[in-house]
Amino acid sequence: MKIEEIIGVFQILGSNQDGTEKTYKGTLTLTLDINNRIIAKWLINKNQEQFGTGFFKDNILVINFKYQGDENDIYTGVVVYRCISKDILDGFWSEEFGDPLFLGEERCFRIKENEIIN
């Protein structure tokens, strides 16, 4: 698979790094910068934006991300996606202040043009 094939918008379903059964939904937008590095933007539960940069090799996508929390603190972490196909990404993530006993998880499904997401 080539890096250009994974560029686009994905619907995500994830679970946090806390061992609970609670899930979240959102979107992940992947673009490329002038150096062919990944630029990522997540919108979680329609209100939390997260941003990241990363790289792609051997169908593995690694992104370092950050976001501003409710008390204006900045949180950072890393997510690793296995690119099952150009339309399906299967990932896990960890952030610096998350519970070290757990990993967060995300599954991403490409949103086709004119497709409505819930």
C-alpha cells in the first residue's frame, strides 16, 4: 500500500486508556504535508479536536498527537494504526497521563463521498 492511498476522512470508534467499556465516536482526517508526512486531525464526540503528525511504512501508520484538555492543559501521546486496507485502520494508543496498565483502541472506517455518518 502507498501513503497516498490512506489519505482521506475516516469514521472512528474508540475506547479510552482506562479499562472501562465506555466508547467514543468521531472522525479522523489524514492529509500529507510537502514532505509526504502524515498530518492528522481528530474530532472526538463532535467537540474535542486533536492534532498530530506521523509517518507510514510497511502498512503501519504512527502518529504523535496532542490536544488541549478541559483545564487548558496540553496532553500528548502516540497512536499506531495497522492499515488493514486503504479503507480500514486498526489502532492502539497511549498518552502521557493515561493509565499505564491499559491502551486505548481505535477502529477507523473510510467515509466515502456522499456517505452520511451517525
